[in-house]
Amino acid sequence: MFYYTYILKSDKDGELYIGYTANLKKRFIRHNKGLNIATKPHIPYKLIYFEGFLNRIDAKRREIYLKSGWGIRSINKLLERYFKEKLS
């Protein structure tokens, strides 16, 4: 079984959401149906990035890191081209 750390971007206001799950497809659908209180005000979302892990704890640790200051910097660097293209 794989576990996924993922990043969603709101089409409505550009907000990013970082999470982890064992079922990425199902979780993405739930976010866009408004079934998550934290993300409901910002729907619809696009999945802009994900990573797969063999261990749930590793996926959770990656989520925590990506939500940190260094993690946000990493996201901006990792997805630099994507963010620049979206501004054009």
C-alpha cells in the first residue's frame, strides 16, 4: 500500500493545501465536494503535486515538513516553473 503527501491549489483564490492520505483519488474528490471543513471555502481545487511513500509515518512527516517554513520554501522552489506559468 502507498501513502501520499499532496498539495492542492484552489482555483478560487490560489490557496495551497497540504495533506496526506492512503487513497489520493478518493481524498481529492472529497476535498472538491466540500467534505473537508478546512478546504470547503476554497473549492474547487487542482492537484498540483504529490509524492508516494511505502510507510504512513514517512508520508505524515513529509506533510509536517512541507507545512513548515523550510517546507514552504521547498515547495516554491520545486514548483517554481508552475507558479510562474500560472502568473502569465
